[in-house]
Amino acid sequence: MIETTQAAPLEEHRFPCEQCGADYRFDPGAGALVCDHCGHSVAIRQGGPARAQLRELDFDAAIADRLPETEMEETRVLSCPNCGAQVEFDPGVHAAECPFCATPVVADTGVHRHIKPRGLLPFALDEAAARRAMTDWLGSLWFAPNGLQDYARKGRKMQGIYVPYWTFDADTRSRYSGERGIVHYETHTVVRNGKREQVRVARVRWTPVSGRVARVFDDVLVLASRSLPKSYTDALEPWDLPALEPYSPQFLAGFRAEGYMVQLPEGYAEAREKMARQIERDVRFDIGGDQQRIHALETDVSDVTFKHILLPVWLAAYKFRGRTYRFVVNGRTGRVQGERPWSAAKIAVAVILGLILAAGIGYLAAQTQ
């Protein structure tokens, strides 16, 4: 657990317009804070030397509760009773709908103490572009209900959510022993149907091997949310992580941010699994040959560092004919994933047409005989 003494004060991220006092929102198209009331805008510096602030944090120090207090923060969150999502909300919000599952919830006064985000990818697509990507994706699904497509096209606005992730860096050095297999062919004589035939049989010649491999891992990405199926968020990759910006609450103006639910040790365990798969590929490449066997593999890991980052996702959750459908759109690329809807009527029509077509082909074949 992270120590709780001298907690950072609860921050309220409001950005009043310099001209009229209404709240600014971050406009992905303009890359600036824009006031919807009077149209005034303020530029946000992106890129450049500021990216040097994206330094990593020491993993061992975090596990030992030795992170500086400046790396911690407290945010007011809404906890959904249905899916468990923890989403930041303004103190003045008293009722809302969960953006992840469309469940009506009443905002509580819970406070989430966590490691501050170190960086984020700002939204590059606005809500209209994300909606077009989603409806185009739905339109490409042959058996999706037309009603759901129309409902999604005309439904309420999508929610822009910054989803939490961990990234991990590490140096690894691995020792292995195993065998290299070289395929060769032997010719044998066999008898088939009373006749002798020559056949080639593949054999593998195995040679003992051992060696070392090393790899420096950079930004191994691990989802820190449990609010959406991991298969959805994994399918939104790749993310352009080299474009990460140093965290600034200005990028969150008009958007929500989800608090992480996957704790740092659990996130590191998943990162190690990803590293292990890559190291195994490196070892097989180092062994070479046609086939490889790995008998022993030991890895030393050092200089482990991490970041808490936020990645942009447009989210839609629709209740349609008693079911909840959720769709996610990569806020940078427009890549879409979601629960594939099926129309029973369309499937029935397709089956009937298939049967009619098969019967027609059978009839024509019978007439030609």
C-alpha cells in the first residue's frame, strides 16, 4: 500500500473562459481549449522539449512506499454498482449514468488516492468523427439489427474517456539451455498395393545448445482498467506512445478520466508475462535451426521503471431491446471494437434464401441429367 500521510489536496480541474466565465473544453480538432458559449479559444502547447518531463518512476520505490508525495493525488470518483468502474466526476455532479455500461448511478463522495498520471495521449478525433467510425463499423456487419444502427446514429452523444494504463521499462538478461533441431530427409522403400515405392521421411537431428540473450524493454503496455472487456481494449492497439504528452489537466477539460483498478504489482506481473513471451521468441531465434527445444530459461530483470498514463477512448453504451451494447473507439486512430450485435430476422432471411438457392441448384442439376 502507498502511505497515506500528507495526502495531496483534492484538485478541481475547472478552466473558466477568460472572456465569459463559462467552462472551456479541450477541442481535439483545434488542439486547444475552446469555449462553446462565446467561441474564445486558448492554445495548449503540445510536443517539443516538454516531453522530457515524461520521466519514469522507480518500481521498487513504489512497492516499498517510498514514492515522493508529489507523485500522489486524490480525485473524487463515482463508483458504478454494476460494472465497478471508477470515473472522476466534478464535485457538483450528484447523479449521472455510467459511461461504461449505461447504468444510472448516484454520485458519491468517495475519494480515490492514486499515483498521478505521468503522461497522456490527447484525443485526436472529436465526437462526430468517432460516431462516424462507429456507425460505419456497425454498417459493415451484415447481420447487425438495422434498428441498433439507426439508434446509434441518432442516439445520445458518445462519452470521451481517458482510460488508465501502466507502462513498464526493464533491462533483462537471460540464460538458456536447449536443443537445435535440423530437419533432414531419409529415403525408405515401402510396399503399397503390392508395389514397392520410394518415400522420403522427415527426421530431426537434435544438437544440445546453450547461450544468453538480452533485451531492453520500453513501454510495455498494461491495461489498468476492469470496466471493459480486455479483448476490446487490446484490439484498439497499436497506440502511438512516442506521441505521449506530459500530463496536464487541460487535456481533460470536457472529458472524463477513469481511475485505475489494476494495482501496480498486478500490472507488473502482466508486463512480466509479456516480456517472457518476447524473451522466449528471442531465445528460439538465437537457437536457430528448423525447430527448437527450450529446457531451461532463467532471466535477471533490473532497472524496472513505470509510468501511469491515460489513453483516449470514445465510448458508447446503448440499451437496445433489453440488452446493453458497448462500443469503443480509439480516440487517435478511429479503430472500433464492441459487442457484435446479431439480427435474428436477418439471419432467418439469409437461411431461407440459402435453402431456396440450394433447392434451385439441385433442381437444375436434376433437369440436366
